[in-house]
Amino acid sequence: MHWIDDIQQAINYIEKNLLEDITARDVAKHIHSSKDHFQMIFGVVTGFSVGEYIRNRRLSLAGRELAECGPKVIDTALKYGYETPESFTKAFARFHGATPSAVRARKAQPRSFRRLTIQITMQGGFNMSVILDVRAVGYLNNLPGDPRSPESFALPACMASLMEHLGEDTRWETIQAHGRDWQKRKLYDAILAATGMGFGLLWWHGETPGETCPSSFDLTQVNAEHDETIKRAFAYMGYTCEIIERTDDNFESMKRLITESVGAGKPVLAFGPLEPREECSIVCGYDDEGATLFGWSHWQSRNPADTESNGMFRASDWHQNMWKIVLCGEKTQPKTDLREMIQHGLAIATADGINGLYAGHAAYGAWANYIDNPAWRRCKKKDLKQKYWFHSVLVGNHAEARAYLGGFLRDAADGDARLIQAANMYNEIHDTCWKVWGAAGGMDKKSAWKVLRKAKKRGEIIALIRRMEALDFAAAQELQAFLGE
């Protein structure tokens, strides 16, 4: 396996010459290989192109130096091969999720991309451990002080990170909200819109207004088939995909497909392998020939003992909790027709029911009835806290879905007054969600659950829910008028 030694020598050469103007051709020449052959092998072994690895290492070192209050930003830019501060700032913000000045002022933490060491371990046969450094996925957990804008919906968040790893433009931007700057991926907004998730509001079809079900949070169910939501995300990006559901006897085949994809530099979307199995995660590595998987999930903090030093989860008994995996296929023509996306979204926004769940007007009505329940006055404290938590999570999901949908439409409007008006209404829904929290004393107020005992406060919340309902359907009328023009 001389190619392993060659790649390690190449990495050593890169590390020694990081501050020099080196290219893939220079590195290939150093190990006496053709450029094309070297680039192919390097990509298969490491999961990165040569240029990508050099860029990531330079930006990682630049971030560390700035965080230590080292040289000025312009000096750091020149040191690491950037001709202008503007080009350095753009690349730095895309990699670190924060500007160089913010990191230097210690207002944000830089990301670390460590030097790669290629290893093959032998344990009763060929056993290769592969871990891909998938950019930005770690931010799925929205840690306190994180400069990244929240991405609470797992499928579009994992999809955006997969696409970023594959080199697609995630279109970073800086936005200001709630008195601070945030780094935001516009691609996340676009996937919410393209799948129809951004248009959704669901409520479980329970028998009484006091019943709750987490399915109400799962906007991947806004389409008639769950797989359609996944396929729409890939189609928007211009990729084929293969969806494989778990069966009792397909552990070996699933393991082979995952290791082959990750080994080829393509992370795998997986519903599982952690609880809840309905949530999407992203598998970025494996060990023990695939018996153990590494990756990122919104839910991995539930099992801190199963977290690697790099922050990824470790899942050994992953097959028993797997629902399905999604393999990224070949590049095709992206399906980005705005009118089709809006038409599809309107069908979701105006439906009264989807997949046995209330939607549209019916979902708003069920939400209002849930709040308008006199039984809350006699409910036990523990139970009432759980009831309020359910309501509060729905508020947060709704605020994010509509705000990001509004951002997508505003970007796509190209001056169209109808789309801009709809975007403004969706943003007003976001602001109204914060007023709903405000009626209970604020989003993080520990005693907020007590609001459900007070008829007057419940009335305030119901009025705000009905206000959001009116805005939602006024926005739908604007979008319908746009389609009719």
C-alpha cells in the first residue's frame, strides 16, 4: 500500500510549505506522481481536494493566530496567501462562521482543522477508519454564543452541510437580529422552500385539545410521501439520490453502502442512528469496517459518553435504530424553478390535512384550541410544564420556518412587489412568534408555563395565533397573485 505512504509524504510536504505558493502540481511532483493520478488518490483517501486541504489548513492556522490577538487582519491575510483583506475576510467567514475581526476581538471562536495523519490499522483483516471533516455540521447544535444563525430543522441543515462539503455554494451572509450579528447560510433557506417545509404547519390529529405528539414538529411530513421531501432537496441542488430503508436483514448491505460513500468523500444522510430515528443526521466517518459510525446530529448531546474528541457522535449499534439512509448520487440539472416551488408550497400552506395531521387553517385552529383549555388550571405542575414546552417548541419552529422562507422569497423577488409583500408577512409571523413568548414573560423565562393557568394570558396568545393565521393566508394570496400574473 505504497499509496498511503505517498499521501502521507504529500501531507508532510504541504504542511512544511503552507506559507509558500504551492499547487497540486508541486505536491504531485514531490512524490513523483502525475497531477491527475495524485489528485484522484488524495481525494479518495482524505475526502478533500488538494486545494481544499491547503485552504482549510491555512484558514485554521490564521484563525488560531487571530484568536491569540496576533498580527493585524491585513498582515494575516498576506501571510496566508490572500491578496486583499476582502478576499481573506470572505474565505475566513465562510470557514469559521465569523469575521476575522470578530475572532481577533474574541467575540467568536475559530474552528480548527487539524493536520491529517493517514493510518491503516489491522485487526483480524483489513479494517480502515475514515473520518471526513464536514464543514459547518457541528453548528447543528446551536451552542450558546455561536455566531451561526440557528438551523433547527435537521434535514435541510444536514443537506446544506453535505452540499457545502461537496463544494456547492452555500451563500453565506451576515444578518442582524435580536441585537447581534449572525452568520447565515442562504442555502438552508432555499432547501426549506424547495422541499415545502418552510410553508408548513402541522398538528397531530388528536382526540382532545390537550393531547400532543412530536410529529407536529416534523415538517419533513409536509409532502404526501416522506421520500418526496428528501428527493425535492436533492433535485433542487441538482443531484440524484438513493434512499434505502432499514430491514431486519440488510445490516451488511447498509454498512457496505455507507462505507463506500464515505470512503469516496461523500457523507451519508441517515434517519437515525440516534434517537429519535425520524430525525436526519449526517454520517461523516466509520470505524471497525463500518460497525461503528461517526457523524453529527441535533440529538447527540443526549449521549455525551458517545461523543468523540472532535465532537462527532459515535454509534455502534446503529442499525437497530436506523430508519433509512440517503446516498448522494450524480450531478444533474438543478430544479430551481421558482414558480413551481411556490405552487408546491401553496398546496402545503392551504391544505387542511396532510398525512393524518392537521395543516393550514386546521392546524392553527387546533393550536388555538390547545391553548384555550380551562383544564390547564387544574393540571399538575409537571404535566403543565410539558404542555407548555410543546407549545413553546412549536413557536420556535414556526418562527424559524417563516423567517427563513421570507428571506428566500425576498432574495428571489427581483423587485416583484407580490413576493416582497409575502416575504414581509412571513417575517411579521416570525416577530409575532416572539410576542407569543413575550406573553409568557419571554422565551427563556422558567415560570413561563404558568401562563397556561391564566385565562387572560391564554386569550392574548390565542389572539396572536389567529394573527399569524391571517398573515399566513394573506401571504398565500400574494403568492397566488404572483402565479396568476
